[in-house]
Amino acid sequence: GEDVEQSLFLSVREGDSSVINCTYTDSSSTYLYWYKQEPGAGLQLLTYIFSNMDMKQDQRLTVLLNKKDKHLSLRIADTQTGDSAIYFCAENSGNTGKLIFGQGTTLQVKP
Amino acid sequence: SAVISQKPSRDICQRGTSLTIQCQVDSQVTMMFWYRQQPGQSLTLIATANQGSEATYESGFVIDKFPISRPNLTFSTLTVSNMSPEDSSIYLCSVELDGRQPQHFGDGTRLSIL
């Protein structure tokens, strides 16, 4: 079945770049997403990429997609303490609207 | 993007009772979904709320436990029935605008069962 895998934890220093990685299994996914969840909050859509794209850049965020390896990454440039949160990778399943989420990566930003 | 309001934002309930969670959107949307996030876990889809018909449930979720209504294109409810401590989770509503991705989420309902 569909599966999305992420590393569970990443720690960086303020000002450094953060790279969060994700692998997925459903090759029919049309879109892949990154969501951010701060403590006590819901999910905030950060960015998404269409499956026929290799890269998408949005201010400090860069998404890279390697469709052959089914690998997605999110790079956050100049990471700030306000970026500390859990980041979820998700794929849509068979274009049904159902999202399959990874376990989430906790990003810790040290001053 | 749409503004999604969920009520209540949190609740503490007694075992065996039921709670209905509301999801209100400020514009008409084609698709509405309900997800569960158990403590320290990722999100799992409970069901797709279909306007004017029965919801489509994912494997492991049943209508008797999680009845869902969607009377129109801007509103849906999820009821968690006969609650037990294992139902303590965050329940989140999400929407898709006019069939186009991506999905946006409400702030969730944090539910604790004693």
C-alpha cells in the first residue's frame, strides 16, 4: 500500500539551512505537499509541488522532487527559531483527495 | 484560500459519551475530509464527507463510531460516539477548493477522554 517515510528529528543552528527528507511509494501521486504544525496548532500548508516538476522555490523554501527515486526534500534557508515545528510530508493517493502523511520531522532550531 | 473554523477547539469528555465537532468554511468547497491525529502520531484519514449522501469511510473506521454529516457545501460535522480513552486525539477537518489541490486544514479539535 501507500507509504510515506520521514526522519523523525533534525536539529540545526539558527541561520543554517535545514533539509528535511521524505520518501514515498505511490508513483501515481499528482501532488506532494509539505505541511507545518506548531505546538497546539493545526496544519499549515507550506508548499506543494506538482509531480511533473523537479523543483519549486518560494522565498526561503526550496522543494526538490526526484520522481525516479520517489524522494522529496524541503530546504529551509536561513532557518529561524520560529521555524521550530513538526514538518509533515504528504502525497495524494490515486487522485482521490486522500492524503497519506509521513510520521513528521521535528525541527529544532538552536539560537 | 478558505477560512476553516472548527468547534470546539478542545474538550474533555467522559467515557461513554459522544461529541459532535463542527467544521465551517467561509466559501463553497467541493471536498471535505476528516482526519485523526493520535498523540505523537501522524494524520490518518477517517472519511470523506460527501454532500447530500453518506460519507466514504477508510478502512478501520465505521459509521456507527464516527457518523458524519455534510448538509451543504460549506459545513460538515463529525461525531465521536461512545468515547473511550483511546479516542483521545486531535480531529482535523480539511477542504479542497473547487476540486483543485491543495488541501487546507482547520486548527483541529483536541479531545481528551477521561
